Amino acid sequence: MNDPVRIVIADDHPMFLYGLGAALAGSTEVTVVGESRDGEALARVVAAERPAVVLTDLEMPGVDGTSAIANIRDTFPDIGVLVLTMHADDAAVLGAIRAGARGYLLKGAGRDEIVRAVLTVAAGDTVFGSDVGRRVTAHLLRGVGMADISLQGASGSGAAPQVFAELTARENQVMSHVAAGRSNYEIARRLYLSEKTVRNNVATILAKLSLRDRAAAVAAARDRGVWDATQ
């Protein structure tokens, strides 16, 4: 049996923080090793505990959640950040993703959904709540005119070079196959992932790199000399 994933949780509302900790305490798959009610304290707790995942709100006193995410990404790039917030607007979602968050859930998500998301982020993958995923896709497709563009994908099976510093190792791997023109179905088969996970990874890549669509992603990859690193 695998050890539970170590997480730090952060929220400025004491009762919500208490309830979240109590709910997660009932899971055998995660263990809460630290808590914080503001962004500055969060940095200290993360440095002391070195969790696998940080589960944080966006609105906190001191250092706001988005800045805290960027600080964690820069200082501890191996630690995954999962946002749990009430904010579903485009600016909040895309700001968090660009800061380095690997996942984004809305408050109201159940314990099982949160635990699954923590495990996904701990594995180096990306996860969005269903409502958030729709908003990200809608934002990326705005003005493109073809609603299925973001659902066409790319993939590969081998390791890919870390060409884009803004992306995780998994996202760089997916990006190398975007350049090769593979579909999400092919990505999922080659990387042993679900198609939903692949779609989430592609959406995150587009958001982090401020790219409009997959064609722009292909162009960006090839500008960096990435054609197909997985052949």
C-alpha cells in the first residue's frame, strides 16, 4: 500500500479550514501535514513540511494566493499546487494556471473529488473541476470559431526535453506531441492517461503560454525546435 500523499492546506476562513482538514482526515490516501491562513505563513509551512501538494484558496491576507502559487513554483518546483476557491471567473482561473497551479476546483467539491484531484496533481498531472474546465476551454476558443479545436490533441510515449520552462515535465511531454500533430486519443494511449487528463494538460499548456489554439501551440513548439521528440 502506498503512503498517503502529504498535503498542506491554506484558507483565510478558520471554520472552512477546520472543516476541510476534518474532511480530509477521513481519507487514507492523503494526510494533512500543515495549515495556513495567509500567504506569508503558507510559504513558511511549505518550506518546513515539503508536502507533495499544496491545496490553497486564492484570497488570503498578506501574500495573495496567486503570488503564493508563483513563489511555491519558483522555490519548490516539484510541489504541486491545487486551487480550491469560490472564484470561477476567467481572470482568477487563468491567473492561477499561469502562476503555476496544476489544478483548480471550486468550493463545493466533495471530499472524494478533492482527494482524487490531490492524487492527480501529486502524480504530476493537471485537473480541473468540470465547470472550470468548460470556462478554460471557452476562453481559449473565444473567437476561434471551431468548438472542437481544443479537443484535437497530440501525444507521445517517450521522454521529452524540458524546452518550455513554464511547463511541467508532463506538459513538455504532451507539447512535443502537439508538435507532431497527434490526437488526444493517441496521447492517452501512448502515455497511459485518460483523454480527459490529456485535454486538461493541453488546456493548461495553452493558458500558461498564452496561446490561442493548438495551431499556435504547434507553431510555438516548432519555433523552439520541437518537432517530434518521441519517435
